[in-house]
Amino acid sequence: MQSKQPRSMTFRALWFCLLCLFGGAAAYPQISPAAERNGFLTGQLLVATPEMKDPRFAESVIYLVKHDSKGAMGLAVNKPLAKTELNELLKGFGVEAKNIKREVTIHYGGPVSTRQGFLLHSDDFYLAATNKIANGIAISADSQMLEALARGYAPRQSLFLLGYAGWAPGQLEAELKMNSWYIIPSDKSLIFSDDADKKWRQALDKRQIPL
């Protein structure tokens, strides 16, 4: 499946996505940073195998922000939707945007709660509502992060995402037994790479490297 380049967004469509992106921080499942201590996969990457039968996840690379006895939650990191100027993001919330001249790509995080948004980012900068996951990666869903961007404080690496992938208790384990997914260690350079088209293939290559 060939990846599509993210399209430019009209301001009206952008504004709708902004409201989705930071409008409901409490909507996503409670995240437990310690889940991996009990043999779960929090903080690792799921890589769709070539045999993946669900078209929603074909050639997906998903970062697991939660996995425990209650289920799992992840964010696809290689599905760009649209590009927009960062200053347009900020202006949409009435935040003064000075000398900010770079684009932001909004990504499809998964098919669940597509009106909910997230910022997956490095944990070199975080807010009170930020959840640190593992290995230098964190997740935020708060409009204050946009204000921090305007002030010049921001994570060094980040992805904006809409929606997430979710699994009921035991569901992900069953899919792993069906060989729908590979598991590889988290890789910040892959997660935050600007070249989304290559992430799935790069992740597959890492799966094939002998340890």
C-alpha cells in the first residue's frame, strides 16, 4: 500500500481538528507508566505484519502508550493526514504567534475516538498533565502545550495525532498469537522521523535484525 503525502488544510478544517486535538484531555484511557514491569508491552512498537488482514492497520507502526490487564492503547506514528502552519494552530486558540515559521503535520492516530487528539513527544519538556510513558517518550492532551510552543518552550520531538487504537482485555494478545503484529523496541528516531513513508519498512527491517 502506497502512503499518501499529507495535504494542506483549509483554516475551517484546521480549526475543527484543533478543537478535536486539545478539546478533551480526559477522554482517553488512564495510562499506567509501570505496566511494562508486569510483562506488558507499554512503551514498545507494534508493527503490522504483511499478513495483517484489517485494512485500518495495514502497514501501521503503533506506539503502545498503555498495555495492562485492562487492555491496550496505541498511537499510529506513520499515518500523516494534513500539514498546516504552526502559527495557524496557535492563532486558532487566540495565542499570539511571533516568528514561528514551520509546518506541523497532523497524523491519524487510530480509528477510536477520532475527535480526541494527542501530542506524542520527547519528555525533555512536559506539563503537569503530561504522562511520561517510557524511554524518554511522553503524551500530552492539553491546550497549554500550544501556549508553551508560542513561548518558545516545547519538546524537541513531537507528533500531533487524532484518534487512537484500542484493544479490549486479551484482544491484543490474541492478535499477536495470530501473527498480525511484530513487536520491536521503541525507537525515537523512527517514531519522530519526518519520512512517514519509510517507517513501516524500517520497522520491519529492525524486526529482522538478529539480537
